[in-house]
Amino acid sequence: MATPPVDAPRDDPDDSVLTVERLSVAYGSDEVLDRLDLSVARGERLAVLGEGASGKTTLARSLVAGLSAPAQVSGSVSYRPVDGDPVSVFDLADDERERFRRETVAVATGDAGGFDSTSTDRGQFQPALRATGTDEARAERLLSALGLDADRVLDARPRQLNAAATQLAALARAALAGPAVLVVDDCRAAVGHLVRGDRLDRFESAVGLGTDTGGADGDGPESPTVVALGAELPALAALADRLAVLHDGHVVEAGPTERLLDEPSHPHTRRLVEFYGGSR
Ligand SMILES: Nc1ncnc2c1ncn2[C@@H]1O[C@H](COP(=O)(O)OP(=O)(O)OP(=O)(O)O)[C@@H](O)[C@H]1O
């Protein structure tokens, strides 16, 4: 694997909610992430762009200490709350980790996080509602904010919904407790839906409403930070304020979306932008 470029353009946000430092992950001899650095600013919409098998899911799981054998992991991930000391994610105890994944950094995945095909979505939401201490009305509000017919979605079994609705339902479920950070991994269909109109704005507002984590500054509900990982530049660029390009195990370039599209500096980013025609 190539050495991380020491002079790679860094644009570390001033107010980082998540900081990944020198994260390396290998599965046996397959080194997937190699001393990866990434900072996520509080409240931003960040897209991490990477080709197939570039390590996006590995990174997403690392953000919640979700990797297990055979993964060999080194480096660190830290979460910084609005008030209080930073939390070292890899050092969380088992019970703290479960809570962290519900209330602090929650991941929605493209495969809908193991939704059981034999149960309706109403059934799929029950364990999450119990664990988060929320009620079905909150699930309905989140689904509606996503532009879905909440009753229809909750009454359906996963196979009766298209990919976008299934992934959006997984996103609503991940958002039940009003986490500070929502990680959206490999949800291509949902991202395509979210970038239309003001759906993401409405959803973000709904996530903060009525939760302890919303309005931590006493200044109204706080929008969650969104980290979306995927391969499709156009939709992710339409969604994100900032892009980070994952290649060869590390972030080769990161910066504001407009800047990356207009003036990509790393050869891999240039190829990517040229491939998609250079525009949003
Ligand atoms: N549990 C595992 N055991 C062994 N290898 C794994 C494991 N999980 C992932 N890998 C390998 O690590 C590499 C990166 O996988 P990962 O799923 O993180 O990439 P990705 O960018 O999310 O891929 P895709 O876009 O295709 O979903 C792949 O080569 C994959 O086969």
C-alpha cells in the first residue's frame, strides 16, 4: 500500500465532532485502511467518496468501534461532545458502546441493517423504540420528514418496499434517539431521494426535535452531523458541504464540495471529477 502523502491537502475543521487519527485496518494480509486521518466538523454534511472495496464500510464501522475479528485495528477515533471531555471510541466499555451507537453516533446501512424480511417495519422498529425510549409517533415523524407515507412504510415488510424506502426506514430508525452524528453507509438509493427538494433539511430538523441531544446549546434543536459514504460523486456532492476522497487506504484529498469539484488537486480526485463530467 502506498505511503500516505505527507503534504496531502488537509482542511481540518476547527470544531470537530469526530476525529480519526492514523486509523489502520487490515483483514489478514489485506490492508484496507492505512493511517487514515479524517476530521468531521460539528453540524456539517460530509461525504466520503470511495470506489468499491476501498474501505468505506470499514471506516463507517470504525467510527462506532464496530469491527471485530479478523480485523486488526490501530489508530484512534475520538468523539467530542458540545460540553465535556472527548471520548475515545475504541476504549468504550460494552454497555457504553451500545448506548453510544444509539445516542451519539448512529449508523444506517444500505442493506437496512439486518431488517428481518418476515416482519413488518412496525415490528422492526419495536426493539429500537424500546432501546431508545421513544415512541412510534417519533418514528412516524421521522419517516414523514423523509417524505415517506409513515403508515404505509410501517405496515410493509421490507420486500414490499423499494430500496430507497427501505434505506430511509433504516435511517429513521438510526435517528430515533436524536444522535449527534448520523453515518449513512452505502445508501445510494436513499441519498438520491434525500437530495431532492428540502428533504434532508426537514429530516435533520426532525432528528433534533424532542430529544435530549437536540438543542444542547439551549438555542433550539441542533441538526445532526451527517457523514455519508458512497461511490457516486453526483448525488454525494449534491448532499455534502464537504467531500473527502478515500483512495489507497487513506483520505487523499478533502475540502469544500465546490472547491473539490472546481479545483481537484489529487490525481485520483481529478479522474473522479472528470469521469462524472465535473459538475454537481
Ligand atoms: N470481515 C471481513 N473479513 C475479510 N475481509 C473483509 C471483511 N470486511 C471487509 N473486507 C474486505 O475489505 C475490503 C474493503 O471492504 P469494505 O466493505 O470496507 O469496502 P467498501 O468501500 O465499503 O466496499 P463496497 O463499496 O464494495 O461496499 C474489501 O476487499 C473486503 O473484501
